[in-house]
Amino acid sequence: MRLREHVIASTVVAGGLYAMNRSLPMAAGVFVGGVLVDMDHFIDYWREQGMRFDPHHFMDVCNHYQLRQIYLILHSYELLLPFGIFAVLLHSAFFWGALAGYVVHMLMDQTGNGAGPWSYFFIYRWKKGFYHNRIVTIPGSRNEL
């Protein structure tokens, strides 16, 4: 999914939760958890492209699936349990919101990125050598199998 779609979805979910419980920290957490997960794309981009600061090129490479390997360390279902434990232990509306935003982000990516059922497990990507063409098939991309 593209950043714009995550921003829209996070705004809608944050607005809905705010309307239900009037918690600004929870609404802010939804937005942070739903959007900032994509920061891990920068790590993969810079690993392959060098420390290049060209937002247009970055968006083009990411939106057209042109990275050879994808680590995407934050896009991992394995993180749900520790994030959930963290939210419970902190008793924080912000972290509950961030967890909700993270879940929405992951579900959007899982259903909208041509990923198989295991693609958003870090261990699965690791077993596939993090090679994009072994993890996700995008019709028309250079990574198509």
C-alpha cells in the first residue's frame, strides 16, 4: 500500500477512536503506529541505493517494487506480541492506539501488496533470503517470478 492510503486509513481510525473515547493520546498513537511503520522502507532503500536523499526516487523505487531484497524489520507479525505486552504493561492510551494503527497498517499491506499469507513474517522472509522475488509477486515488476 502507498503512504497516502496509510495516512487516510490512520486518520479515519484515529478519528473513529477519538469520537468513541475522546482520547487525543490514543488518536495520536493510531496515526503514529499506522504511518511510521513505513520508516523501515528507508533502511532497505538506503542499503541498496546508498545514502541518497531523493524523495521522488525513493517513492518510485518503493512504489514500483524495485528493491532486490526486502528486510522491512517493522513489517513483521512477530512484533504484535511484544507491542501488545508493551501496551498492557504501560497502561497507555497512546500505545494502545499505536498498536491499533500498526494492526491496521499490517492488514492493509497484507491484503493490498500481492503478498502471500506468510510474507509479513520476518522469519519467512529470512528463510527466503529476503529476496523480493521469492517473497512477493507483483505483476509487471522486475521481481515477477
